[in-house]
Amino acid sequence: MALLILAALVWIGVHVGIAGTPLRGRLVARLGEGGFRAAFSLASVVAIALLVRAWQGAETVPLWFAPGWLRWILALAMLPAFLLFACSLLGNPTAVGGASLLARGPRGIQRVTRHPMLWSFAIWSAVHVIGNGDTAAVIFFGAFLVTALAGMPSIDAKMAARHPDAWPGFAAATSILPFGAILAGRTGFAAREIGWIAPLAGLILWAALLHGHRALMGVPVLVAG
């Protein structure tokens, strides 16, 4: 368990303690943007490999048991996670990037949230914390949950520093919380900008994992009880 805790702290430290702090700027100044990206990618691979290995070998203690009815809710909760993930890859052609893209305003899934991929990871990890209910799972999936949630304001702060002129208007028309800007009337939902390919891909992937979870992970999603 100690190794799992250490691995979780390493993972969080790499993504929150480096990528989300002024330390990133100092490392970029020393290594260059390309050098930093290469080093960060390597550190991420090492960190997740250590985390997975530590989780697989960790002793664990049950904290709670998710009843059958709750597993149905958790399975349904994974659907928006897959939809957000698919849309972040296929239905988000103007991902948060340069000043020119920010000046155009939100498009596609950005109208729902400006961090669709991080929200997909946050939902995924939260579902697995609740569904597993043991100490090892809380630490393992909790590490991803902390990273995803902390990454959203961290990315916003980085974008605000990089694009001080374009970012305020973009941020005002979008939201971290899904549908926050839409409900507040700061933007509108535009299904046409998202299209149908990304949602369909997310739905198919969700259904495939729902039925193939036992074969892939050794644990069924839905159990009696």
C-alpha cells in the first residue's frame, strides 16, 4: 500500500506539481518547449506504469460494496464520459489553442465545457472509486480524479497567461462546469457543430466496454444484488 500511495503522489506531482506550476516555465526555459514535452511525456509514462504496477500488487481493504442498483447508475454515468471523450477527439475541431482560435469563440463541445477530455477522465475515475469501494481503488482512481479536476483551473491559468487579450472573452463565453455557460445564457448549444460521428463513436465505445468489461478487466460491470 505504501508503494501505491507513493506512486499516486508521483503521478499527481508530475501533472499538478510540475505542469500546473511556475516550475514548468523554469523547465521550459532550461530544456526548451520540445525538450520539456519529451521529458514530461517520459515522466508521465514512467509514473503511470509505476502506478498501475503498484495498484496490481497492492493489498487492499474493502470500505463499502456498491449494490446492484448503484452499479446500473454508475454504468449509465459512464455514457457521458465516453461522449465527452469522443467529442474531445472527433467533435472539437477548435480545441483551446492559439489566440486566433480563442478569438473565434467556443465551437462544438467547447460550448458544453472547455475541458471535455478532463471531464471524461474525472467521471471515469469517480465512477470507479464509487464502484470498487476498496482502499487500493480509492488511491489509484483517486489519483486520476485529483489530476483531472486540478488540471482544469491549471490549464485555464496557463491559457490566461499566454493569451491575455483573447482569453477573457473566450472564458466568459464558456465554462468549466458542463452546461454552465449554456444555462447561464453566455452561449448556446449547437449540435450541428458537434456533428453525429463523435457522439455515435462514444455510444458504441460505451456499449462495447459495458459488455466487454469482464473479458478485458476480469470484472463485470453489472452484478446481481
